[in-house]
Amino acid sequence: MEQLTNKEEEIMQALWQLEKAFVKEIAAILPNENHYNTVSTIVRNLEEKGFVSYTAFGKTHQYFPLVSKDDYAKGFMNSASKRFFNNNYKSMVSFFAKEEKISAGELREILEIIEKKQ
């Protein structure tokens, strides 16, 4: 799955939240002020990439995501794991532990999840 630019991901976050929306509705909930034409261009790029589609209402389009947030997150994390940790998830978890981004308690919770699946 293709990785999105920061702006594309920001717009996808808005669409995942809204589920379906017109460009003006997407622009209205973005964290930074974005010009309608800029948002419209990025949404059309997302359509070309296969991330969104639309329902036409005359000349206006109501957009909706074709890729779920979970599916994108899985692809993104798999790609990051491959690029930075050679697909070694132990190294990835160790990295977050060393950077103090994950606590011992959270690691125990992760172990419980893993043990329940086995």
C-alpha cells in the first residue's frame, strides 16, 4: 500500500472521522486552515491513488474512504517495521522501551494479549 504524504494523511484522518463529506466539510475540521482549492486537489490525488471515491450530486462530490484506517495503519506499520527494524518486532518494541514510549505495565498488557491469542 502506498504511503501518504502528511497532508494526504491529514485529510484521510478527517474522512475517517466524518465517514463521508464534501470538500468544504473536510476543510472545516482540519487542524490548520486550508484553502478549499488545496483540499480539493489533495482529495482528487487521493482518489487517483485509490484511497477515496465519491458520490456525485450534480457538480459537487461527496467523498468517502475506500481504505479503512485500520488497513492503512497495518500497511504503514509493516512498512516502518521493514524500513527501520528489518521486520524484527522485538527490535521495534525494544526501541520504544528505550525511548520511554512504552512502560513495563504496557509491555505486560501486550504479553497478556499475545498469551490469550495462543
